Amino acid sequence: MIPTLIVLAYLGVVVYIGVFAFRRAHGKEEVEDYFLASRSLGPFVFLMSLFGTNMTAFAILGSSGHAFANGIVTFGLMASSSALVIPLTLLLVGTRVWALGKRYGFITPVQLFRDRWETSHVGTVIFAVQAVLLVPYVIIGVMGGGTTLEAVSGGRVPYWLGGALVALVVMTYVFFGGMRGTAWVNTFQTTLFLGFGAIALVVIGWGMGGFSRAVEAIAASPQSFLLTRERVSPLYFLSYTFIPLSSIAFPHITIFCLTARRMTQFRKTVILYPLCIAVIWLPCVFLGVMANRASDVPEIQEKLEARRTLSAESATLAPEARDALRAKTAADDVLVLLLNRYAPLWLAGLLGAGIMAAVMATDSQILALSTMFTEDVFAHYEGKTRFGEAAQVHTGRAFVIGLTVLAYVIALRLPEGIFVVAIQYAFTGFAALAPLLLAALFWRGSTKWGALASTLWVALGVVGIAALNAAVPAPPPGQATAVWSFAGQRLLERTAGGISVLGLLPVVPMVLISALLMLVVSALTPKPSPETIARYFPPGG
Amino acid sequence: MTDPGPAEKDRRIAPVPATKMKTTLLVLATLVVYVLHQDVWFWTSARPLVFGFLPIGLFYHACFTLLCSLLMWLLVRYAWPEHLEREAELPHEDRRP
């Protein structure tokens, strides 16, 4: 009961911060204030909020779950590659987006594309692809809230109520606080979950009687691969460095880059970002691996048993039985289970609140979708001219309510797995959209037709990968089914983790072909006017 | 004691104008760090266990994130796009289509 009360109190604090931010901005119904906090965020809020926006539930729950099954490779695949690529893109792309936004008043990336390439409809196509790729995040956030609250409360708060509570809390502070409320809540939440990892590490380590024996036991067991990267090829590992390209192409991150008061706010963010990643991911990945030795947690033992059966009998199992076993091995809750077992009740509650903080990072996506809808559709197609700026903010708020209610209804009716998979496609899709931003900002020869070709390729590519994954059944872990071979060479394979292309993640050919299409099609099509090009590439700039 | 102000607080990471040589060196440094992410030398080995419990592969990548932070400090100091700050201060012009 105590952890539940602490988490509920935490939700109350979050709502208060959002409403407090609303009161600070009261009387201002301007679009820039609601959607961009008047481009006024200071260095601390900018760093914490940007980092919190990027770190979704996956950073805590997913990383430990992935490490539970795959070992320490999780950190190299997802954390250290992000530690290099994300701050680099913030420095190179984020600062340019900020400067152009400040000078020309842009609020969304599509506005920048429309102006840069002198186009209206290509911008609408880009908006549609971005929105479709982003919506699953909102749904998964509501689902994550329901699941986590149910786990933390030991089942006292059922899934439907937990999901409703989280949806209501997020909706309230996004509705009232807009970007200012979201940024302040994110800052509070990020501060909380930055402390989470270290405390969880100490408490669980203490409870398990230290980690040395556990690590030695894993090293001496058939699970010793958890402590190395022997089950992952270097090529596959390399292809993961393409995934963080998605970060800067996510509309909620691009939009967030516009909220800084001064460009110098990027400096500390860029430098400290890798350290923040280490502080969050290192304990979560390590604890995920250590969960394999939590012999006194029955739920974890059930997962391990299911994994052993799957590994030993997979070839002889019926597909339904294999899927059922796979579902049992799902491990996103291992950290919560470890905390419930080893942490005192009050601390489990506080740490549960830390997990909730990560789960609720969905607020930025809701606000971004609202911003994109009102700016790229409502205002662009004369809504602002006809009904005024206040009506645009009201439309944005109505959109927040509509989207959150829709996400909740879907979360109650459809299985979570669908959206987990959709998010994996979204990372690939947004990474492949990154060449659009790079071309718009750095290549004067880029054209709207090049942008259209890249965007259509991304849409088709994501649908194609999803169709292949659905059509070819997943083989047992460690094996691969040939999907398309040529001259004895396997070009496309279906592995347990999804489709691979020449041993690489699909994100690699997706990004490279997207960039190639931008180059080739732009070279063959008419350029924007010299005046526009001169504004983006001033002489001596 | 007076408040040093934001400019003074940022002094240690204040940008230094980039030269062609510096730019080349920074690009090279970034490429080297990218290559260092592919640490094939610790691929199949868990030992030595750093502090008695941390597999060497995990410890290496924890150190890699610190190296990334150092690289970012160098980039901010020596490749900061100062001209963008000046451009942003030019007269505002609403270009939202």
C-alpha cells in the first residue's frame, strides 16, 4: 500500500507543477508561449527536459529487460552509441534549427521544410509520415503507465485504472501548461530518475549480498554470454549506431530545440548529455544482467524457466506454444520485481515513482503532435487567419484531449506487443528521415522533390519491413531463415529479432537509400529560388 | 561577492575560433571516437572484472561515454557555430508558410 500511495502522491506533485507553470503563463494565449514556452528555457531546464524527453520508458524498463535476455551488449548497442551520436546531432543540427526558428519564427520542422524548399503539399506529406510514426509512442506511454502502476501497487490498482490515471495526469499538465508545463515536469522527472539508478544499484546489490558472487556464478554458467558480446556480430553492433540518428528527426526533439532562450544553452547540454546517459543506463543494464541470479524472486525464475525451455525445445514446439513461451520471457518488469523484493517499502515507492517518471515521457510526444496539427494543418490551411491565434491554442488543447482519450481507448483494446513493435519501426523510420534535415540545413542543392522521394521511401520501407516481419515466422533465437538470396548470398534474413539485410539492421539501408534518393532526385530537379537559398546559406556563413 | 554572470560562467567552454587545421583535427577525433565504439578486442571476454564485478566490456563502454563527453567539450570549444548566434539576432521575419 505504501508504494502505491507514494506513487499517487508523486502524480499529484506532477499535476501541481504543470498547473503552476500554467499560472505563470496565465493571460498569455499566444501560440509561441503555449507550444514553445516563448523560446525562454534556461540551461538547466533545457538540459534536463531535453534529456528526459529523449529517455522514454525504454531507458529504464526496456534497457533492463533487454539486458536480462541479452546481457551487457545492451549498453553498447543503445547507450554508448547514443552518447556519441545524439549530442553530435544536437550540436550540428539542433543549433541551426534553433537559429532559423528564432529568426523566421518556425515552430515545427515542417514549417522549416516548407519555407526551405518553397513547397506546401510536400510538407503535408512529411507531416503525415511523422505523425503516423509518432502516434504509437503515445499509446505505449498510456500502456506503460497502466502496467507500471499495476506492478508497483501489487495489483491493487488495475491496469485500466492505472492507464486512466496516467493519461489524465499527462493530459492535465500538457493541457494547462503546454511546453512550459511539460518542460518543468520533465525537469522534475529527469532529476528523479537520474538519482534512481544509483540508489537502485546500491539497494539491490545490498539485498543480493553483493554482485561479485553473482557475476562469478553467471561467468561459470551456460549464461556466460550475458557478460560478453559473443552472440552479436560486429556488423550488427555497428548498424546500431545508425539508430540514434532518429533522435534529432523526432518532431518532439526538433521542436524542443526551439525552446532555448539562447544558443549557448546547447553547450552544456551537448557536453553533459553522454554523462547523463551513463548515469541512467549503466545501473539499469547491469541490474538487468544481475536479475538472472535473483533466485529468490519467483516471477523472475518463471521467466528463466521459460527461456530455458524455449532454448532447448524451440525446434520441436508448435508456433503457438513458442509464442506463449516468448511472452513469458518478456522482462521489462525485472527491475520492478527486484525492487519489490529487495527495497524497503517506502524506497520501493520512491523508486517506483522514478520509473513512472520515465514512463510518462510520452507528454512531449502528445504536445508535439498537438503542435504539428495546429501549425502544419490548422494554421497552414487558413484556420489561424479565419479564427485567430487564441482559437489556434484552443484547438491545440482540444487536440491534446482527443489524442489522449483515443490513446487510452486503444490501450484498453489492443495488445501492447503491437505498439512495442511499431516503436521499433518508428526508430528506423525517423533515422531514415534524418537526411531531410541534414539536406535542408547543409546542402543548398536539395529540392522538395528530393525530400518527397526520401519521405515516400521511408513510408514504403517501414511498411515493407513490417510486412516481411509479419509474413515470415520468427525462427528460434540464434537461427536465421533466408527470405531472399542471390548468387548464393543471403541478402534478406529473418532472425528472432526481425529482418536483417546483409547482416545489418534495416535502418542502415533505409538511411543510406534515403540519403541517396535525396541526392539523386535533387540533382535532377529544379532548385528553390536564389533568394531562399541565400537566406539559408548567407555569404560568409 | 558579485554574480559572475552567464558569460563568465560559460568561460571554460567559451568557443575559440576554428581554423582549417583545428577543424580537420576535430573531424579526425570524431571519426576515431566512432571507430573506438567498435571494440572488437573485448568482444568475447568478460574478464578482467573491474572492481571485482564489472565485466570489462561494460566498463569499456562506460569509459567510452566519458570520452564522448570530452569530445563534445572539444567540439563546443573549438567548433562552436558562433555565426548562427549572430544570424539569429538579425531582424525577425515571420516565414511560417
